[in-house]
Amino acid sequence: MKRVPFIVFVLIGVVLMGCGTFASAQSPWQYGRIADVKKSVTTSTKASDADTPVDEERTQYTISVHMQGRIVVGNYEISATESEPPPEWIPDAAVQVEISGDFLYLRSPTGNLRLHITQRKAAGPMPPITAEEKKRLSGPAAAPQPAQPPESIIGFSKSADDKAAASEPAPPPSPAPSTSTVTVRSTPYLAEVFVDGDSMGYTPAKIALAPGKHSFRVEKPGYKPWTKEVTIAEGSEITLDATLARQ
């Protein structure tokens, strides 16, 4: 009976040590900068139970984030729980980043996102986060604070300069980047399409891509993969026909 308190103390110590280990294993939030944001819209056709083709549209975002000496790339699809990234998330925009397993978490005062990591690569040093950016990122997510307090607050009064600045029209929003459209068809039907290593659905597929060089791969079980690299001009619409040979 005299040994019972000693055993209890040992168990308590083990539990506390385990809790400490778990807490230290958590990945802390870090600072990062948006390196690139790509949007792709895929219209694919799948066969239903009745063997009737059904069109399905998928919108996917691929976001690259610069963290210290590396670039982490992740993607996600628009769904009921995931919306489009905030328009402020443009290249060089500061965000908070956390990596947990295969997932990349991003947050800022205008929104939060969870992405599935698809690539990690080395990069040069990241431009340092300024004190003003850190102050802005410390605010609550998805609840940006107004630039000026409302006049209804007791004791607050705008100066003449503030009122003159408020009367000036806001600058027009920057234009959205132009995209190009690529239609991928195949023989045989319903082959899976990959663009730059990411699955874009099944043929026939209509894909919106940023201009530039892209790698296409079309494959189907029992057939040899079809690959091609294409440089796409801004605002162009092209069609790729892939003929797959049997293995």
C-alpha cells in the first residue's frame, strides 16, 4: 500500500512529459510571401451508371508560397467549405503559414485556406517581413479592421484633411490576369489529363491556364501515355488531340 503514491506520481510525470512532447511537436505559424496563384477550370465528361456522359466542372487553385529558403506549392478545389483566395493574395503578399503533414495552412486578415502540398523546392532568401506587415497579420482572420474609425464613435471627429481624402474616388481595381483556354480530346474516350503534373479530369476537358509553357500528359490503363509541351499565348484558345497507342 505504501508504494501506491509513488506509482501515482510516476504516472503523472509520464503524462506531463507526453503532453510536453506533443506540444513541442506542433508546427508553429511562420511568415511567408505568396509567390504565385494559378486558377484552372476543367470541364470533364464522365460516364454515369446509365452509361450516359455527364459534364462536370472543377475549379482548382494552385498557390506557391515562399518560406525562408524554400517554395511550398499546394492546391485545393472550390467547394462548400473552400472559397476563392482573397484578391489581396498576389505575388509578394505577406501571409502566415503552417505546415502539418501533407497540408499547407495559410491565413491573413482577409481569409484562411487549407491546401494539399504537391511540391517542395529550394529557393533563394525570402524578402523580410516588415513591422507593418506583422502588425497587419496579427489581426483576426476574415475580419479586416476599417482604415478609419466611424464618425459615430463618441469623441471622434475627422480632420479637414481626412474628410478631403475620404471624398477622393478610390483607385480602380487592378485587372485580372488573362488566361488561355486549352481543349484536350483523346482517342480512346475518357482518358485522364495531367497539366504540369496535376490531374485536370478526363477527356474531353476544357482547361483555363495562365499563358506560358505547360506540360500535358494524357493516360489511360492499357495504353501508352501521350505527352506534349506547349507554349500558350495570352488569351489564346487551342485544341490538343491525343491518340493513345495500346501497350
